[in-house]
Amino acid sequence: MLLFALLPLRALADDVVVFGDSWAEGSADELEDALHDHGRLSVDPRGVGGTTAEYWADSSPSTLPDAVSANPDARWVWLSIGGNDLFQHYYAGNGAQNAADYDTHLRLMLDGLFAVHPDIKVVSFGYDFVNFEQSEECILTAWTYFGTSITTGTVNQYFLDQIGGTLAAVDADYPNFTYVDSVWGTLQAAGDVPGAPNVLLPSPSKYMSDCIHPTSEGYSLIHEAFVEDYWGLPEPGATIDGPTDVCVGDPATFTGTTPDAQVRTWTLDGVAAGSDPTLAFTALADVTVGLRADSGAWTAEDSVELHVWAIPAPTITGPAEVEVGAAATYRVESVAGETLVWTAPGATVIDDAGDTLVVRWDDRGDYLVRVEVGTPGDCAGAAELAIVAAAVGDTGDTGEAAETGDSSDTGGSDPGCGCGGGGVSGSGLAWTAALVGLARRRRR
């Protein structure tokens, strides 16, 4: 209960939530002072000394998401956690398991946070080197945790490998988590320690309040370096160049421009997709191609909505045999976004809007109806339909004999009677009746 009593419960609107262990609890003011040089960002201190990643992940998993929820304007979390995990593992004689356990618990913390606040950014620099050499008490403390054969170089390497290494691995897997690895050795550099960061040497005693924690001046030096390497970087840009439409089976290549970016990431529907992707699809699809540019605390994003089109394969429906002077209607099936161009040489076009063509042929003959279908992305297909235009009663001969009513059999028959050989054929009667009908309509 003491842990919760130490956490502020007020509703705030700060930019940075400070969360974690004693380094977070003890240096929130120094971080805020350093941030004031970069836009006067404000800080909400939520650190609790002595806590571990295991504790926050297993015993109090909602505390970090709740801390961000209490700050509706928060964009970042500075997370300081892992040092106590390391000390406790070695104290229990289980140091070899520390890195794996720390990795597990840190990821659980982040998963719980991002499930509630997917857009929040988390940043961590680990720590700076400790100093177990500055007093007899510190030497005894080191022996208590690590055994009497421990050296400064070994402790520093534990921190670099098990904490820094874990943070780097998590950084690689979480787009909104950043490990700033440039803080190690900051106090050594300020104290003119040769070769800083020098893993064989401790941080200078003048910047340490005890074996593990810096003084206020030490924290200020650390946070100035931290802020400069995270919030102090220029904001990047992100612009995608690539198609918005492509045909099934055709390649779609995207390139990106990301000025001032330290890291850039391509995504397809939110899933990482490597660098400058060239895509090809075997089926219809709608895909969001995204590009993200990161530079420390700052992010720029661009996206393109890509539609994959089927290559049109139209089929014309409508009569292949038509009556001269009568309207004929032809159609194709189409989808939204397609363009259709109808052609019917020799015909009078009555309507050619969209997927429907209405035409009339005024002369007998053989004709062609054609439709060309296109889509964005230059996918194209075409179809044709052969047409025979004939006068009423034609037997299918569109030449001179049919025009005059002649039969193909000219053996003594009366021209125009529709007779053949001396008998009256059914087709001739129908032809004669049709002519009579036409004459009657004309007289009206």
C-alpha cells in the first residue's frame, strides 16, 4: 500500500510521465529542467524507489497505463526500470537468469501500456555507471550482492549487457519504444575520465550521492545528455512516392523520402515490410502502405491507399442479329471505377452511357460492336460482338439478291414471290406477310 500512497492520483495534463524506480523518483525535477530547453515540456513524476519490472508487470500491471490515462496530453513516458531486478537476481544467486526475466517483465509492462495507449512513446536510457569504490560501505554493498570477487568492470558489464542489451532488443521489437544508448559514461565524460565511457572505471565520486544514485548535479548532467539525444534531435519528414492503383500481377514499387530520420519503417496494413518495398498481388486487395520516420522523440508518417484491380475481361450481351432501323441494346458488367468506351462503326449511337450501348443500323450488312474497359492503374480489357443487320423478312442474305427479294434458287420462279421450284415455301409466305404489314404501317 505504501507504493500506491506515493503515486500522485490527481488528473494532470503533463507531456512526459516519469515512471519506474528510484532514478525516476529522484530525478524528475532535473529532467523537467532539461526539457525546458526543448519546448518547456512538463513532467508528471510517478517513480517509486526500489521497484522492479517484475513488480510492475505482475503485481501492479495497471499502474503505468493509469498514470498515462491521468495525463491526457502525455506523449512520452520516461521509464527507468531494471536495476533492482539485476541486484535482486544476483543477491538470490540467480544472476544468470536476470536478463531473460527482465526481458519478459519489461515486455509485459509495455504490452499492458500499449494495449490502452497505442500511440504513447516510451523512452529509456538504462542508467549510467555506478560507483562501488567510493567508500567502504559501497564495497561491502557490492560484495553483498555480487560476492567478494566482484570488480567494477564486471558490474558495469552486467549493466551494459543485461540492462542495455535487453533495452536494445525491446527497441528492435516495439516501434514506440526507444533505447537511448548514449548516456552510459556521461558522468565519466564530465569528470574527464580517460576513455569515457570506460567500462573498467566507475562514475566519478563527486557526481554520486551513494554507490548507485547520482547527486542532483549528476542527474542534471545525465538528463541534459539524454534530452539532447532524444528531444533535441530535429523533427523528421516522411513522403511516399508510389502508385495508388495497380493491376493484379503487376509490380508496385514504393520509395520514400525521410529527411532527418534516424530510423524509417515501412508497413503494409500496419505490419513491418522492410525497405522500399516492391509489391505484387495475385488477387484483388486494398492495402495501406505506410512509411514512418523517427528521430528521437519525433515521428513523421505518410501513407498511400493502394487498390489492386482485376484485369477486365468483359463480355458483351445483346442481339447478334438485328433489324435495320430498329434500336438494339448491348451491355457489359462493370464495377465502380472502371471506364468504358463503346464503338460501333456504321451505326447511329442513341446512348452509350456507362455499361450500356443503344445503337441503330440503317443499312443491312455485317458490323461489329466493341467495348474497351479500363481501370485506374492502366488495367485494360476489351470485347467484340459481330452483328448482322437485315431488313424484315431477309433470309440471311444481305447482298443484292436479298435486297430485291431474290431467292438463291433462280430456277423459273417468279421474282419476289418467295417461291421455289413451283411450290410456295413457308419462308416466302412469312416474307410476304411481313411486307404487307410494313405497307399497312406506312399507310397509317
